[in-house]
Amino acid sequence: MGLTLGTLGPMTDAQAALIVRDPNICHGQATIRGTRIMVTVILDHLAAGHSENEIFEAYPTVTREAIHAAVAYAADLARDEYPAVSA
């Protein structure tokens, strides 16, 4: 069975609603809505090769949608922060 990909591109409104930045929570770092779990924590786990299920075990309040929102947030930042390099 092949991999089916959805539309790639900027994060959706639903994903954006799951990521918040509040100066009173985690010093304004991006967090998963309703938690104090920073987006960087989720990304670090994924970068270390941890599965979604392992993240769920470590952080029971995190949803699959929140994990995907964290990745979409990072992708948006990468698109914005690192424009294409011309030769």
C-alpha cells in the first residue's frame, strides 16, 4: 500500500489554532494549546526518532493533531526564515 499525502503547504487554520504563544506561559515559547508542552519538545522527540505513540505515552494530553500542528508550525517557520538561495 502506497503513502497518500494530503495537500502540502502552509499550516491550516485548525492546526494554527492548536499552537499558542503567550508571554505568561513558557516565556512566550510556542506551546500546544491547553498545555505547557512546547512545540520544540515535540519536534525534539520526533527528531530523536520517537514515534507518535511514544510521545502520547510521555505526554498524554497531546493529540495526533497537535503533533501534526507542531510539525506544520516548524515547516512554516522554515519557509519564512530561510528563503531560497539563488546561485
